[in-house]
Amino acid sequence: MHPIRPPEPSSIPQQSPAEASSLPRSSAAAPNPPMQPAQTASAQQSSPQPEPPPVPPPQHESGSPPEGSHAPAVPRPTRGISPLQQALGRRPRVLLAASGSVAAIKFHIVARGLVEWAELRAVSTRSALHFLDRPALPVEMPLFTDEDEWRRWSRLGDSVLHIELRKWADVMVIAPLSANTLAKMASGICDNLLTSVVRAWDFSKPLLLAPAMNTHMWTSPFTARHLAILEGLGAQLVSPVSKKLACGDVGTGAMAEPASIEAAIRAVVTAMRADKRVAVEAGPSKP
């Protein structure tokens, strides 16, 4: 095959001087672009043509694809604010407490899960300190003990720690809750910082209990009576699980897993904030 010859100069239409002068100065002054070498017919046939870019599916204003489309939704930016924070305008305040059970060895795991989305303060009984892994606790979580209760007060007018903690918290969680502390709470005894907070607790706010004890203590009729008293006041139970216990027995009484405890806390905080949001939207009640 022969190469395609460029058109003869005589076949290219020429502009008259009048037509050229009628064009804008920039157009009239610009020279004609140079002619590019013509490609051969074989080159034109073998040259691959670029494929057009794929057309993305149409999006709604919310960033999601239209109904019936299989394209993944475009995630909306969260700006680092959780739904819980959006409901109340701040992070929830959780008071996490530990009593003297061997399950307190998992206390730092519960705390590390909560500190990701909540303001956290902790209370420990003297017996629980024997099991806590204090170096593993979140550094941003203050831990209060019985000694702090007495050290912070020296004269009239000083703040009382168990009252301040009661006012500060949105929700209180006792994990683990030993049989001894359960019995004290049900009887109204307040001989340490933890039980003093419970004795002063506002039961319009959630109080979660995650018991941990031997199976025979869990099935004791005392335990059923004590739990009934606290649940009657408004406390909520995060039920223990059945497994091999620290003493070697197998049965119900082990503290719920940290993930289950955190899920229960999220649920009650979400419900509490929904109630507050409804109350705010409804406005004050009429007399």
C-alpha cells in the first residue's frame, strides 16, 4: 500500500485579506498550525484506540448509590464524633469500679475498651487492688481508693470524694462485683469508697452490675435476694457466664467477658441519651 498523500496546497481554502482583517487581532495574527506527518493506513489500523473512562454510578446527595445499585456506598465523614457524643454533646462519663474478685485481673481490659469513647474514672476496693494490673490501666483514667477518700478531706468545706464521683458520673459499672460487696450494697452498708458511692447513687442513672464469684456462692439464696433488692432499685445485671473458675470448679459465676460488659454499657448510655434527647425536644411539661 502507498502512504496517504497530504492534500495539495491549492485544495486548501484561502482567506481573502478582507476576511482576515475581519477576524480578531489574535486570531488573524496566529499562524496556521504546522501540518503533522500523515500516518500510514496500516499504522492507523494497528494503533489501539484508548478506551473511555468508566462512568461512575450516580450518587444521591447523601453519598449513597441509588436504590438497586450494587456500588458500595461512599462513607460519610464522622469527624471523630461518635453517635453517643452527638446525642449529648460530650463524651459519656463512666465510673468503673472493681471489688475483691479474682476477675479484677481483667479490669484493665474493660477500662481500655471504654476509654476509647468515654470519659473514665475508676474506683477500687482494697481487696481488688490485690488483683489489678495497675501498670496496664489507661494513663488518662484516674484510680481512686479508700485512702483518697480520707486524704482529700481535712476541714469543713472540703469536697467529699464519693459525693463528687456520684455527681460526675452518667453511669456506674461495678465489674467485677464480688459476693461480699453485693451483700453490703443490698444491706445499705457503706464502709468504703465504692459502697459509699452506691449508697449515695442517683438511681435515675444506670448502675450496671457484673458479678463474679464461685458457682456455689452464685446459686446461694442470699445472692438471689440481694440482686432482687438492687434490681428493684433500678440496677441492671450483666449476667455471669459458665466456665472453669479460678478455683477449678466448672459452672456459672465467672464475670462476663469485657466485650459483653462494654456492649451493655453502650446500650444503656444510648438509651439514656435517647431519653434526654426526647425530653429536650418535647420541652418542659405544662402545669
